[in-house]
Amino acid sequence: MNTIWIIFLIVVSLRFFPIAIVKARGTSMHPAIQHGDILFSARIFSYEKHKCKPGHIYVYRRPDDRKFVISRLKGISEGEYYFEGDNKDESYDSRYYGLVDPKNVIAEVNGILYRKKS
């Protein structure tokens, strides 16, 4: 019985814990973030989503297919966000799918925990 409570508490804690570990895939943020980097990020809760700052890197869901993306916030227009990848030749970003609703922003990337050596 104690094991079930421990598992329950772990699952609930992970669901609501304000830290997210993310693995980068692709080269849209190269050279700042490279394919395979493990990133440390802080989840953004609904009451904070209007506080996102241009120049910072965020994890969000694309509006067209709901896939998770890591990009830099470039601008804010009428309460929505414009994101671009640092590697513009390889980035599928707001230039293609438009502005992103703040409710789709999941976390702010705070640093790289692990990077493979080249």
C-alpha cells in the first residue's frame, strides 16, 4: 500500500513540478542549441504566459500541428508571439505558420544540461 502512495506522489509531483527537461531535435536553433542537447527549462504556468520576453528561448506547441518546438521569441503582436529559429535556413517557425497564442507556450529554456562532444 505504501508503494502505491509513493508512486502516486511521484507522478503528481512530476506533473506539477515547475521544471522540465527537454531534448533538442533538429538544427533550427544551431549554434545556440544543437541536435541532441539536453535542456533545462522552467515551465510557464497560465498566469505567467503574458510575461514572455523577446530574445529568450521557449518551448511551445506549433499552431498548425501541435508539435513541440524550441525557438527564440522575436516579437509580440496583439497578445500573440512571433518565434524564429536562430538557424533561419533550417527553421520552420512563425514565418511559415504565423503567430503563436500564449497558451501554447510551455516553458522557457534556461540552459544546457548536457551536450555531446563533437
